[in-house]
Amino acid sequence: MPNERRPSSFRAHQSRSEGPPPEAYSRVTNPERFAPLHDFAAELLARLEREFEVERTEGYDLDSELGKHKYLVRPIVLLTPVEVDAAPIAIAFTNFPGLFVRFGHWVTIAFPMCGCDACNERVENEIEHLQARVEDVITGRFRESVSTPEAGDAWRSYEFGSLESGSAGVGTGPGSPTPCSRSDIV
């Protein structure tokens, strides 16, 4: 998945050849800076529940991928739209503090993506990025699909935003394309 975020202030002050010191990649000195993500996500879920026809479900075992994180601080919250063509949103709250958010059936994004000192992510940017992805979902600018060739594995793909607006996030999963088993096809 392309990283659509702007460079952090730390990176902006580093020369391209210099970069952050190597030890910064394994250090997280202030994870508490991400605590507002939890409050924002809780308020976002409440707003979506008020404004849209959705079913809210909570539990640690609602989503096998999100539920595998043993450091969840509260149950996963799943909002499933009544309209069958609309995409569900599931949010897992971690003790980092951070979030894992599933959009639709297969797209999961971590907020923050990393959290280390070298990446120097800012909570304001993470909130903005989460809000943008949710807006894509609720306005119909999120799509996911499965291609099933006659031979070989099925492939998942997704798109946030629109290519025309220049705000698209397109991919087939984290990193390189990943095949899915045919039993995953819904």
C-alpha cells in the first residue's frame, strides 16, 4: 500500500543521505502522544452509528485478524451497514496506544503505521488519515474486489478515493500483490 502521508518534521530537517540515526528505528520515546487516537475513534464510531443505518457489534473475537493482537485494551467494534453494498468498518484499540482498522473485508491499516522515533508520526496526521479513509468508505469512494482467474490463485484489490481527484490509495495488500485462498471469497 502506498504511504500517502507527508514527511514528518524530523525527516524534513534531515538531509536525504543522512536520515535518522539507526537507533531511532527501534526506539519509541513517547507512545502516549497517540492516546488521542482512541478518543477520536470512539467519537467517530458514535457519530457513524448516529448518522447511518448500521449494526454495532463488540467483542474480542469478531475479526480473526484484528483479534489476534493480544494487546487489545477493549473489545473490537464492528459497524456493519444495513445496506448490503456498503463496506463494514472494524476498529481494534491497542495498548500502544494505537488502532488497527479494517475497511471492508480485507483492508487493514494501522494508526500509527509504525510509531518509532525515526518515523516521528504525529497524532494529528494519523487522525486526519483515519478520517480521510472513513470518508472514502461512507461516500462510496472505497472499493475492493476479488479477481478469480481460470487457473491460479484469486487476487484481492482495493482502492480508496478516486484517481481523478489525486487522492487515491490503490493496492493489492501490504507490499507486493498477495493471493487469497478461494475459501476467502465472499
